[in-house]
Amino acid sequence: MYKNSRKLLIYKRFFDISIIVFFHIMFFPIVILFWICIPLLIWIGDYGPVFYYQMRVGKHGELFKVFKFRTMSVQNEEDSVNASVFTLPDDVRVTSIGKILRTFRLDEVPQLFNILRGEMSFVGPRPQPKETLDYYRSKGWGGLIDIRLRVLPGIAGLAQSKGVFKKGESLTEGPNKFRYDALYVTNQNLFFDIVLLFKCTILVIARRL
């Protein structure tokens, strides 16, 4: 059964902020180099913007901007701002530095801003474009979608830990993600979040996600 207690909401917020503060303190020199070098390398590539955003559906169906490091050429990123665009590993639109960022999911690091703004959490269902959710609603999956929208979307989730959230996959595989998302929502707790975050981190390092 879905739990939406005040205690749960407080722990989630404390969990998210604690992780950000801990890593920025413990690895301060590395973090500073990361926030300086990565944006600089992206900008040097084609003198375009460092960040870009895409509109996603958040908790209770509210739209918000998901921030990412730009990994594609300027024109291609502009075309994908409000679209659900999947890219393949050898996509020629992806820049050189973009390939590295995508391999290790470092392009999603700016979503820390979304977490600080209270729009996302470290652990939760991945935020989807409105067009994608509308498509699945038309196919009869509205019930599972409503469940996943009860919580903040996250960077890592149960679907990702199972290795089923891969770029370029067919739309017909989407319902599998929604089932995992619903399972997470109905069973979320601190231990579960820690396990999922750890598993997703291992998968990214192993380049399996």
C-alpha cells in the first residue's frame, strides 16, 4: 500500500540533501574540478551552451525542467528540448565529450539542481515526457502511471536497477518500467533507497545501464 506520510517525505528530503552535502565535503577538490572542467570541455567543443533542459512530468503530474549537461551539437539539443528523443551509442549527433558523459551518466549530474529545488529525488521513477505518458495512457496504462506520479521522480530507480531502462529501446517495453515504478512506490523505505542507489551506481560503472 502506498505510503505518503509526513515522516516519509521528511526522510526523503533529508536523505537527498545529506548525500549532496556529504560528497561535496568529502570530495571537495574533485567536485570543484568536475564543475569547472566538464562545463569548460563542453563549451570548448563548439562554443555552445553548457546546459540544456527537457520538460518532464513530476510529482502529481506537474511539469518541470530537467537539467542536463549538453551532449549533442547545439542544433540537435535545441530540437530535443521538448521531445522524447532516444539516441544510440554511435549517434553522430553526440559530441566527443558527450559520448563520455553519456557512458557514465555524468550528463545527468546537473539534476542535482532539480533535487535541491525539490523537483526530484536521488531515488524514484525516472521522469518521463508528457507525450510519452499520454501515449501509454491511451494504451490503458493510466493506473500504473498515476501510481508513479505519487512520488518525486528520481535519478535512479527500481527499473534502472533491473537494467531495463536503456536508451533506444522500443516504446512497447515501457509498461515493464511502470510495473517496477509502481512496485517501488508501494514499498519505498530508507533501506530500499540505499540498495537501489548502490545497485544503479554499480551498473553505471559497469556500463550496463
